[in-house]
Amino acid sequence: MNPGLTLATAGRVLRQVRTDHRTIALILVVPCVLLGLLAWIYLDTPIFDRIGPALLGVFPMVVMFIVTSVATLRERQSGTLERLLTTPMGKGDFMIGYAIGFGLLATIQALVATAFAVWVCGLDVAGPLWLLVVVAVFDAVLGTALGLLASGFARTEFQAVQFMPAFILPQFLLCGLIAPRDSLPDFLRFVSDLLPLSYAVDAMKEIAASTDPLGAVARDLGIVAGFIVVALALASMTLSRRSP
């Protein structure tokens, strides 16, 4: 890997997104709108305080999955990726560069969404807000890594979006947001333990409930980071230069 080429890729991603107002709105505005809608639905009830922190991790992950998978597929379809890979740039440079670029966007997204949830929607958490932001960033980067992986199997933008139910929906159902993971049947609990979103939601719940969640959250974030590394490694191996 070449650090210069990796950073150049990250810079190119940021320049492209800067001129795409719809993508910026999808990254920054949509999570806030969804959180605001839920806060309105559960107004004057404790439900939003219970599920809001977990959703601060789920929504960024879903949004970054969609944005990354479609953006990567466009690179292949336009021939940009093929031209880039004829230069000294390797697949690892491309993948890490994309992860850095979208990771910076994920950081901004996490700051905006967390600030909106806490200071506009009134979300109340027992733990430190900075840790809430850190987990949200990890979740968004996880969505980026899974989006890069999914893009390797898609041939059209429509197929890239279609992969979302396969990659995201099972995790959403089994992560503990709908039902506690301890109450799941044995096989489903086993599957839940193999899914990265389960640990992201566990971390968010720990921050919401505990005034000193750092130890438990660090363990969960370590597991999420491991999933990110594995997803990026698999994505670099399955990345093709062009869509057939």
C-alpha cells in the first residue's frame, strides 16, 4: 500500500461528495429526520430514550452502506476504477482511501445526528456524549465497509440497493433492538453473536444506561473494528475492475 495514493483516493471521494448535494442530504439530513420523527412519535414517553441511542448507530450504518455501495459501483461502471488500477494504485489503496473518505463524512454525520438527538429531540443518556459519537462513527464506518463488500457482488445500482436487505435487515432484526438478544431462541442468539450490529447496539445501550460504560463499550468497539477490517479485506479481494 502507498499512503500517498490512499490519501489521494480519500481526497477524491470528499471532492466528489462535496458537489453532490443529494448525497450530502442523505448523509447528514436523513438520519436527523428519522430520529426527529421517532422522537415525535414517542413524545412524552420513555421509549425514545430507550431506543434512540441504538438507532443513532443503526441509521448511520444503513445510510453509509447505501452511499458507499452505489458510489463504488459507479466507479466500476464509468471505467474510473479500471483506469485507477492501471496506475501504481492497488485495491488496498482504493479500499482504505474510500474507508478514510467516508469515515470522515461518517464523523461529521455522527456529530450532527448526536447533537440533533440530544439537544433538539431531548435524548437522555447516562454515559458521556463523546462516547456516543465514537460508537456512531464506528457504526457508520462499518456500513461503509459492508457497502464496499456488497458492491463487489452487484452489477447495477439497483442490485446494490437490493443487497441492503441481505446485509442489513437480518442484523436489524437480531441485534437486540426489537427483542432482547438473551430472549432469542438458541440458534438465533448464536447467529446474533456473529453479526457486527449486535455489538454496536450493545455499546449504545451500555452508554444509555451506565454512567461508566467505557470498559464494556471498548470491548464491543473492538469487535466492531474487527468486523470492519475483515469486511475491507474481503472487499479488496472481491473488487472487480469493471461490471461485466
